[in-house]
Amino acid sequence: MVAAPGSGRWWRGARARFGPDAMATVAEGRRVAAAVRSGLDGPGAIAAARRLRRLLGADAVGLAGLDGALLWSGDPADPEAATELVGRALRTDSRAGRGGRLVAPLVALPLHARDELVGALVVEGEVATSAVREAAALLSEALDRARLEASSEVAEQAELRALRAEISPHFVYNSLTAIASFVGSDPERARDLMLDFAAYARHSLARHGDYTTVAGEFQAIEAYLALARAVLGDRLRVQVRIAPEILPVAVPYLALQPLVENAVRHGVELTSAGGLVQVAGQAEGSECVITVEDDGPGMDPEYAADVLAGRGKPGSMGLMNVDRRLRTVFGPGYGVVIETADGAGTRVVVRLPRFQPGVVAQ
């Protein structure tokens, strides 16, 4: 959100230029912020400088990165003097200007993102220095938010890579061994299992796009379960009930598959008698609820809370990563809930919206 400028002088001037409806000024400030989000040398930098020049009523506005190279809107009367002031602002990380205290014909101010110097703003013309400070604050806030969003995206991608890294080599080995065992006795089943293995690997290692659908995620789940049944035989029993209306819902990649794998690995494989894994999904108003349940040994509820908090044992990061990614994409009201107790099995509940702006399966 762009805050209203604090300079009364600039505010009155802006109202005079844009009319009595000051919302036009705020909207223009938002456009400046959006234009500079790609960086001071990005494709929107010139547009940001142009909009700032109009807002400030300046003769020229320039933006510079740490290299000091200026992108201008308008023709500066003394480009060399402007470059010198930008260099001084970058060296000292403080205001550099020519003119009086209240009005400076030429002034340069440093810009920051995440408390780090990233560039400078230079303004030429009879503009209140307080207005220039507000403009610099607006730019710094936009750059700060862009860097924060980039960091969040990097973190989300890292968590997705961590989920992919948790693909069990033991499971891969056992799957290929099971497939090989059917090559002579049942070549048709061996072929089907090889196709399942290819689908499982393709989905687990997908590099394109951020989102799939519930249907896409369950195609990978069915491929995984086919392989798991080939490995575990009668020890693994499965029930899947998914309402058709939630199949098109967009979800992040690997938002559901790790939950089913977790139920098989920790709920079925750990018991000699095997067990039952039940997967269900249904719509509840504007939301959909998906549950993955096993009748295995369960776990202590306090340990389950530690798992979601990232304090579990090595190899238990899958549930935490899924929960964090869902909350990042859909908000804190969504994510993973674990219902469990020692000797009582485990039920994992995922709640997510059926539609979220900006979340589109690819």
C-alpha cells in the first residue's frame, strides 16, 4: 500500500494538478511503485521516472543504480552536475543537493531496499525538498517490497526442491525391482508399472509452472500407489474418494502427493501386517477439504506439532514444507492439520480455497 504523502506543500500542489479528488494522486503513486518493482534499471524505470516528474512538477527526474548510471525523464540542464550529485549520494548514503533548504533546483537522495543502499533518485526543478524525500520513500518502499517478494519466491522454490529431494531412493529401487520381477511373468503389468513410474517421476521432478490441479496431483498419486502396491502387495490397502467438482482446483505442485507417500511410509510400511490408506476430497462451500488417513502406529501429538514447525526428525520435512507452501499461497487460514495419537493412526487434513486470484494451473 502506498501511504499518502506527508508534505502538505506537495499535497496541495498535487490536488491543484489532479483536481479535488486526491485519490488520483494516490493512484499515480501506486503506478510509480508498480513501475519500479522490476528494479532501477528494469523495463519500468523510465515509466516510474516519468510519472514522478509529473507528480512533482519537476523539470527532470532521474533514477540510478549503484553504478551511478542515470535513466532520465526530461532533459536535465546540467547532466554532469546531476551525475556528480548522484555519486556523492551513493558514496555518503545521504542527501546531496544544490539550492536552499526548502527548495532545491537539483537534489539527489539515496534509495534503500531491505536496509541496503540500492541506488539514488535525482530531481531537477523548483520542487520542495520535502516532496523529493516523500518520492524517495515511495520508491524505497516499492523496492523493499519487491525484494521481499523475490526472497519469498526463492524460499518457496527452495522448499519445493527440498520436497523433490525427499523422493526416497529406497522406494525408487524397490519400484524398479518390482517392475523387473514382472518382466518375464507378466510383461503387460511390467509395462503398465513402467508407465506409472514415468508419470510419478515426471510429476515429482517437474520444472515447469508453479501450480497443477487436484486432478493432476491425483494422477501422480495414483501412479505412486500403483507402484507402492506392486512393492508391498496385500500389505497395502487403499480407498480413494474424490468429488469431481474439486478436480479443477489449482494447487501448488507436490501439495498432496507427499501426504499420501507419508501415510504409506509411516503408516503402512512400519507394520508387518500392513494397513489401510484412505484419501478423500470434497467441496465445502467455497473451499475444498482433502484428507489422507492411515491406520498405522500414529504419533505423539506434540511430536506432530514439532513436525509442522520444522523440528521433526531428518526426513520429516515433507509435511512442514507442504503446510508452509499452502499458507504462503492461500493465506494463514489454510494449510495442513494433523490429527493423531500413539496407536491411533494419523489423519492429515488439507483445507484450501476452490479459487484464489493469481493461482492458475499450467
